Amino acid sequence: MQNLSTVLVTAYAKAPQGTSMYEVYKHAGIVLEIDKETHKIVDAEFTFVTSLAQDFFKRMIIGFDLTTDINELLSHVEEHYFAPSTGSIIVAIKSAQKRYLEKINQ
């Protein structure tokens, strides 16, 4: 078995009704691959319908240290993502950080 230096963290939030995200997935989901030593996001995937949105968020979030103040990242999301699902994405990101911090502080 390979010794991995990363972990996967997932989180979800309800997608807003009437959006394509809701029609396809029913939720906003996030999967983060995090380096266990640096706590930085090395890869990310979201339940977006389009590959452009997937790529945009991936570029926005990779490199963020999940042990730092999440508000900087959330502000960045609010400033650069104008869609009905903004609130759901923010809830999912907060939930992922909370789950990660709980696990590393056990």
C-alpha cells in the first residue's frame, strides 16, 4: 500500500432550487485533496454542471491553507462568483474546513 501525504475531505450543502446544479445534483458538493503537512489544498472538485465553473473554482481554491482564516477565501468567492449557488458553495467550503480541522485536531 502506498503511503499518501494527502487526505480527501468532502462536504455538501443544499443547492438552490431552480438552478441547474439543483436539477442535476440536488446539492453543492466539494471534494478537496489536502497535503497533510502544509494543510494546503492540492486539488479540488465541485459539483458544477460546466467544466468552466469546475476549472474556475479549482484555480481559485488550490494552494489555500485550510488552517488559516477561511474568510479570505470566502470573500474571494463572493467577489468572483456571481450565481444563485454562491451561498451553497460557501456553506460547503466552511463545512469542509470544519471537518478537516476536527480530524487533524483529534
